[in-house]
Amino acid sequence: MPSAMIHLLTARCVPGREGPMYLLGNLAPDYIRTRREKDLMHLRLEPDRPAALERLARQMDPLDPFRAGWLVHLLADLRWDTLVIPRFRAALPPDADWFPLYRSETHRAGYALYHSLPWSRDAMRAVLEADLRGLPGEMGLDAAALEEYRRMLARKHEESAPDSASACFPPDMLLSFARETAEQAVRLLDGQPLC
């Protein structure tokens, strides 16, 4: 579960995908607040999460920008949860309360990206301007809660410290993660199996 800016960085690395609804789709799965709902939405309760994501991708129209963004988000979370979080936790003492530190580091990493990437403010503005009337009705999304979430994200990023930085998640690591995830996203959106 990377931060919003890590999701947007990943989204921008997927060739041929862009626009407000695509960027919003890359953030939308995190608007849910309860852990159980979020775990369900992110396929974390599935016994074979990659297979579940592939099935979901076959059920969605990958040409729809919002749905494509949604799938890229879920793939980024899958890869982050299996590759990045275990390394982060392994660097801590076994009895450490890892989650608060982890959240602090991902927020700092995201804020650092926001203040250093030349396109970040335009991307956040596009997320704010995405027309919520274009949300897929069958997905059962709460437009009011999504509106509140995207405004909160924009406000927190704009108010964050310009000198934010994360020792655990440096920009070069995040860019490598985003590029590698984007390569797999192309496969997923093309209906190919994940490797």
C-alpha cells in the first residue's frame, strides 16, 4: 500500500495511459476507510491474489480510463505488499510496531515526490477535476466519499513540508518500483498473465 504519489508515479509510467479519470482510478481504491472493506477491495483476502487480479482484469474494460487506473492501483499494491513491505519489516526489530513507522515513511516519500516532480501538481489538479459522473455505476462507488477523499489528498500534499524525505523509500527506489510495476501493468491491461 504505497502512498498516493507513488501510485501516480506508477500510473505515469504506464505508456499510453493518461487523463483525469485514469489518474483518479489510480487513487480511488484507497478512498475506503475500513480495513475490512479495503482488504476486500484490494483482493487481500483472496487465497491467490495475482490470479484474482487477473480475473478482475478480464472482467473490466481495460480501455476505460478509470477501470484501467483501478487495475494499475491494485497491481501496484500487490507488488508493494509482496516486495517492499517485507523488506521494510525485516529491517526492524521483530517486536517493533512497524505500521506507524511505515505509514510515516510512505507519507514522507509521497510528499517528497509531490514537491520534486514537475508534473505532480498538474496530476493532482487533474484528479480533482475528474468528472465523478463518469464513475462506473456497477462498481458501487460512493461518489461523495470519493470526492471527500480526493480533496483531502490534494490538501495534505499541498500543505506538506517541501523538504519531506524518506530514508526508507528514496526517489530512485520508488522510480524503479514504478517502472517495473508499469511493465507488468501493460501485460495485465493487455489480458496477459502476470509473471
